[in-house]
Amino acid sequence: MIAVTHVTFAGFLGFLAGLTPQKAALLGLGALLPDLDHPRSFLGRAFFYVSIPLHHFLGHRKAFHGFPLWIAFTALGYFKPEIYLVGLGAISHILLDCWNISGVQALEPFSERVLVLFSRKYRIATGSSTEYILLICLLFLTAGTTKVNAIGGFRGLVAYITASPKIALQQYKSKGPEICYLSGKLRWKNGEIEQISAQIVGLEGFNGVALRLDDRLVHVPAQANLLKARLKCSGQKYETLRLTGFAKTLTEAYFFDGKAWRFAKPENYVFGQILGSKLSLEMIEIDGESHL
Amino acid sequence: MWRQIGLIGRDKLLKQELYWRLKKRVSFALIGPAGVGKTALLEWCFDHAKEPKVFLSSSHTVRENLQAFCKALDLQLIDNKGKKIAISRATVNQLEQACLKVSDVLIFIDDFERSTPSWIRRLKLFAERHVLIVATRPKIKEDLKPLMWGMSEINIMPLEKKYRQKLAFAFCNHLGSATSIKEIATKSRGYPARMLAQAKGEASLNSMKVEGEELDISPLLLLAIACLVAVRYVAIGLNETDLYVLGGIGAAIGLFARFMLYRGMK
């Protein structure tokens, strides 16, 4: 396989796993490394002072293309994660090279068996037209996976396509106190269906959620049901506070009364678990005793 | 000549495995891929065995083999009228009758895997009366397997690395070849016949792949599909619907793609 195919394949695998472009680039670099044992390869031409001796002593697609070497190299990633990615890139190179007609002696120096993928008829010659078709397919797939990555990988893609409220709530549970929004369809108890885009306040009950719609709170499923929902997270977090007594809030805040979430406008009283964007509470005194 | 050169690096095998078997006249089989040096070893065995002995090949016709058998043992052929017949003029039946009259002959058979059904029938008769010593490739017909029962199987491995250079040097010296000795030694991967072909300049690297040398790792892809199927059940355990859907889609694609994999693996 030519260098571009190796890099594209490694990049594709990286994007598939949801890596950032920087990390995928490390994988791509790793995918170039094993071909250092050939003086006419992409890296071999640049670093001829390395590749010529390597080719002389080890030969092409032998020990330097071996699983023993690169698995040991990958294990060094325990100390530095970048090495881990480079090693994985090199292993992807070996696996793809097995699809070559000549195969790879990838168990060298322990065995001389030639590892191949598929029977001879279904293998690809280096630089052949079949390889360019494979390269074009890989390029399209890589471009596709970068788009998929933007919406949270393949799991995000499933959530986006199905727009299932169940998946959206499961995703929300794993987000912690992050401020997230739900967009989708709501079915009120009277049967009306409304397209909404609402901020999530918090979870309540067994499978319920409290949404802030305009200036009020909607309790799902007590007041309405979600038909379709997609989750979008802002990246900001709620400030949280737990009160043992009462306090007066100076900003908008939400509090959990033990059964459901409540909304408190400024100058209202709050108690229990408090959530808000910029919390500011005022102590109140009853009979000279602090209740904060 | 190069049959003898081809024995370089086989000293241990000759001393420990073959020589005592020949002395005791025990039946055995040399098994190995094409070009590994089975025939050279078998010829060495033939040279060092005691009479009576015959060297046959399953790639010859039955008639040729029976004639060779009769010639080697100098058998007298007599027809039903009591007249002598020349070996070259005798029928296959007459030859066979003569061969079955003798016993305890060491029969060396080359290319054993290429035996035809009519030759296998004669081999079965021979196996009861004589001692068979055969050279064969690893994959043999089902019909031949009963003949191998009780034979000790000696696997011939490619030459060890330390002997390759020596053998390549011997070949190049013998042929006066200008090819690089080191290149021949490394590229042959320990197959003497391949070394010879390279020293003669007859073969390129790619045309010399031998069956059994390659290891197909495509079953690993089947393992990957199995993992995709497993993802679904893991997702049920984790109570994650999106992973469940993804595992289901993956399993569906994998179960379809597996037919293509089977095709490629053949």
C-alpha cells in the first residue's frame, strides 16, 4: 500500500474512535513509520540514512513491520500517551499491509510465517488501480466520520437520527450539572403537540425531567410527554448549593422540594437543593435565629 | 548433484530421525511443503538402505512403476504357458503378479500425494507385504490416509537460518551463478528448491509462494463481527439505548458482510 492509503486508513480509524485532529495526526504519523525499512518509501526517501541500513539489515516487510516490535513500542505509551497513538498507527499499517499480495512477515523474529488477509485472488497489489479505489473510498469515509464526530461520534449520530427521548435523557444523566437544552416535540396532557426548545433544569422521579419553557417549569411526564428529543449541551455548568434551612434568593434560581423542581424568581424564598446560573442568596432571620 | 548439496544443514535429521529407521527397516513418511527437500532426503535414504530396495514415484504411471519394481529386483516373468516374458512386453497384470510374489522390500515412493486410485489399490497390497517409505506434501487425499496409519511422520521444516548462507554459497558455486548469495539466502526463507531456482535466475520472489507458508488472518475480522454482536448485549447490561441501537446496526452489517469474508477466505 502507498503512504497516502496508510495515512488515510489510520486517520479514518482515529476519527471513527472520536479522536481530535491532532491525535489522529499522530496516528497518521505512526502509519508512516513501518515503511522506514524501504529506501524508496515516502519517509524512507527523506530519512535515507536510516532507511538504507534498516533495509540492508532487516529487509522490507519483515522485523520492522513486525507485531512484536510495534506492540512493545505501543506498550511504552504507558508512560507517554502520544507514543501509544503512534504505535497504534503503526499496527494499523501492518494490518493493512497484510492485504497486500506479498503479505507481511509480521511475526519476525519469532516465526517466518507470512501473514495475509484473504486469499490471493482478493488481495490488492501496491499502487494498482484497486488500491486507488480503496483510497477514494477511505477518503470519503474519513470525510464522513469527521462530520459524525462533530455531533458526538456514532452514538451521537444514533441519538440524532432516532431523536429518542430515552436516549436524550440517558445522555443527559451522564453530563452531570452541565446546562443542557432539549429540542423536540412535546405532547401536552390535553393532546396538543408543540415543537419546543427548552432548558433542562433537572431530573425528577423515576424517569422524569423538569424543563424550563418561557417563564415556567414543565414537569415531564406529569404534565406532558416527550415524543421526540435531541440533547444539546452548552458546556457551562449550574452552580449548586444545598440548604438545611431557608434563604431568600436575589437571582433566578431553581430548588428541589423533595418531589419536583420549583422555580424561584428574585426576592422569593428557597430551600433544599438549589441550582442556578449565578446564585446569590440572602440570609433571613426569624425570631433572631439564622435559618441558612 | 544438487540433491546432495540440498542435504546441507540436515545432518541432525539424518542422524537422529532417518538413519536408525532405515537400519531397522521401519516405515515412515517425510512430510513438508513443496521445495523443502523431501526428495533429496528420500534419495539419500534410498542410497543408504540395504537391498532389496526400489525407488518409485507416484507421478509415474502404474505400468512404469511396476516395470521399475521388476527391473530393480530382477524378477522373472512367466506367462501361463510357462514361457519367459520380457519386462517391457508384460501386461500390468503379469507385472503385478510378479511383484506380489516377493516380500519385505523397502519401497521408496516420491510425490506420494499424487497417487491415482489404481495406484493406491496396488499400494495397499504393497503395504501389507513390503515396507513403504514415502515423501509427501501435508495435504493428502482421504484414500491415502489409511496407508499412512502406523507410519511415523517426520515433518521437514525449512532450513535453519545458520545453514542458509552455506547452502546458497554451495548452489552458487556449483552453478557459477552471479546472483547475490546473501539475497538468495534471505529471500528463499529456507527452501532449498527455491534457492536453486533463484541461483539459476529462473524465478522471482512473488512467483515462489508456497502453500502453507502464508497465514490468513481474516478470521480475526469474524472475531470483530462477533464483538459487534456482543456490544448489543453489553449495552443491555449498561442500560444504554444508543449503544444498543449501534450494536444492532453493526451486527446487521457484519452478518451481511460475513458472506463476502467467507468468499475472500477460500
